[in-house]
Amino acid sequence: MRNNNLKISQFSFFCLGVFGLLVWANPSYSFNLDGFLKEVEKSSRPQPQPKKEELDIKTQESPPQTQQSSGNDGIIGLGQSLGIFDKKTSNILKQSVNTLQALQPIAYKEEKAIGGRLAVEVFSRYGGAYDDPELLRYVTLVGQAVADVSSRPDIDYHFAILNTEHPNAFATPGGYVFVSIGLLRMIENEAQLAGVLAHEVAHISQKHALQTLERSRSLQGVSSLTLAVMDKNPGMLDKLIDEVSNVLFTKGLDKNLEFEADKYGREFAYRMGYYPGGLQNFISKLGKSTEGGKSIFMSTHPSAGERYSLLKNSGSRYQKASLYPVLKKRLQSALKRPIEP
């Protein structure tokens, strides 16, 4: 077991060493807000409808469906005609089927369009983008590293730094992650940064905001939320954005979802090779800080003490955790702090 742990530790250091080369070798870039807004507008645009001739061809190629071949409704209707179900029972069953149909998962392109709209709201509320291309490059590389080992590595992730001194962090559906410059200035090492970013990535990978959205009253009677549906009913989309904004920026997600994001966030950081206690140490620091009271990261989350205790009590699975690096000097260099031992 000791040899296995040593091999894992050596591999982790190797990964982080390679990552370190990428941090300094990768060309710098700034967050292009104008390009981002154009991308949001493009992703929110419904797909062009097929031409009438194309529809005619498809109609000719596909024979019309009969009532019995329409799935559960046809089976229920058949059961009623054979006397297996009475009319009242059939109506209840049909209503249940319609309810299930209304809960169809939101597809990625719709998720990205909704998340993009919410991302614009984040910029509007919290000071816009902080102008430091080198620091953003560093944050993006750390964030992308934990996203690549998350449970949803196959989507595009976008990272941005907000120009506010309040220590805040957000994630919106579709892969958009934000941290404030105030939060970055409170972070002590790269393991803490990885834990915070991985917590936000976990909200996206586990689709926490979408779970809330799919229960929205604004979607009652809608079998599927598509770009075409949103384009036809922009008022519904505005209501959805308002509802999710209220959850993300005011009320907060269900606390069990926050605990889940803590658990997965720690795991993602650990998979990348970071010291797994980074997130819990930062939560503890933020909870004791006077700045913590001004933080959305605290006011929309369960108490710091509760989150810290849950993480600490479930940390025994990470054996030899002290062998994993925290990379304090690398964070200090990225933030242009005096290098401390």
C-alpha cells in the first residue's frame, strides 16, 4: 500500500510539474468580454427551421404514427379499451406520463445559452472583468486542469476574474466559472485555488442549477426547453433567468447541493494531484474573516463551520494527504506578491 501511495504521489508531482511548465509557456491572453457577448448571442439564437420542401420530403419518407404506436399513451389507451384500466385510472396514468415528459433533461446547447445569459448578469452585477491577462491565464490553467479530471470533462469551460474586492465565486450552467479579485487575494496557495475552482466546476458537472431550473413553474406544460421554444417565448426565458439569478445570487442552492459540490470539488482537486485539504482550509479562513460576511460565497452557502466539519470528517479516505503539494510560491508569483518561504 505504501508503494502504491508513493507512486500516486510521484505521478501527482509529475502532473503538477508539467502543468507548471504549461503555466509559464502557454501564451497569455485576456478575457475578451465583447467576444464573449457575441458568443452568448450566437448560442442563444435558434437553429434555422427546415424549408417547406425538406419538411415535405421527410413527411413522405416517414409514415404517420398511429395512436397505439405513440408509446405509453397508446398502451394506456389499449388497457382502457380492454377493460384493464377504468377511465379515471387511465387519465391519472396519462397525466403521470405527461409530467415525466415535461421533465426531459435540458440539452447542452440550451444549457450553454442559459448559462451565457446568466454569465452576462454576473459581469453586470459584480464589476465586470478584472484586467490582468497573466493572472487570468494562471486561473484558467488551474481551473481547466481540475475540469479535465471532473465527471464532465467533455464540455468547454470558461474562467473569468471579476473586478470586485468582495470574495465571491460563481458558476453558471454551460461551463462558466467566475472568481473575484477579492477572493484571489485571500487565497494562500494553489491548492486552495484549485479547491475553490473545483467546487464551482462541480456545480456545473453535477448540473445543480439545471436541477433547480427543471423544477421551475415557468416550465410547467413545456415538454422540452429548446432554443426554438425560448425564441418563440422570450418572456418565459426572462422569467427563467430571473428565477435562477435569484437562486444563485440571493437565496442560494439547496445546502445538500453545496455539500455535494464541496465533496466533488475536493475530489477533482485531489485527482489533479493537489493537497485535498485546500478547499476546507480556505472555507475556514473565509468564515473567520470579516470579509466573509460580504461574500456571496458565504451568504448563499451553508455555514463555514458546517462545511468545514463535513469535509474534515470525511477526509480520512485521502491517505498520505500531507504528501500532496499546496504550491504557495506559484500562487504568490501569479498574484505578484512578495515570495514568502
